[in-house]
Amino acid sequence: MSQYSDPNAKSTDMRQGFRDDVGHVKDDLSRLKEDVSTTARDISGAARSGIDAVREQGTETVDHARDAIRANPLAAAAIAFGAGVLLASMMRRM
């Protein structure tokens, strides 16, 4: 005699197994959602930190350039003029 002599019992066991599998999938998806949210928060925080560092470095560079121009205005004007001549020369060849 087979383990399932009653076809309804076999069907009930299969449905219960399916429900259990669906429950496990739901749990896995819930954990995955939490992991993705945590990872997104971590990436967002790292990006913000990187942006802040770049902004600070940019501000320091601009301040340094401003100080150098104030200390040597004639040299700064000569460099700007030279850069303009070089850029105009390159644009003319295009």
C-alpha cells in the first residue's frame, strides 16, 4: 500500500509544501529588500562624503589660485594672455 492511500491527503500535503515554499520566498525577498536598502544607504553616504571632499579640495585650490594671483598680478596676467593666445591658435587650426 502506498504512503498516500487517500488522493486528497496527497493534494493537501502538496498545497502545504507549496505554501511553505512561498513563505520561504517571501522571507528571502524581505531580507533582500533590507540588504538592498542598507547597501543603497551606504553608497549614498560614501558618495556624499566623496562630494564633500571634492568640494573642499576645489575650494582650497581656488583660494590658493586667488592668493597666487594677488601676490603676482603681473605674472598672472601674462599667463592668462599666453593661454588665450595658445587657445586662439589651436581654435584657428580646427
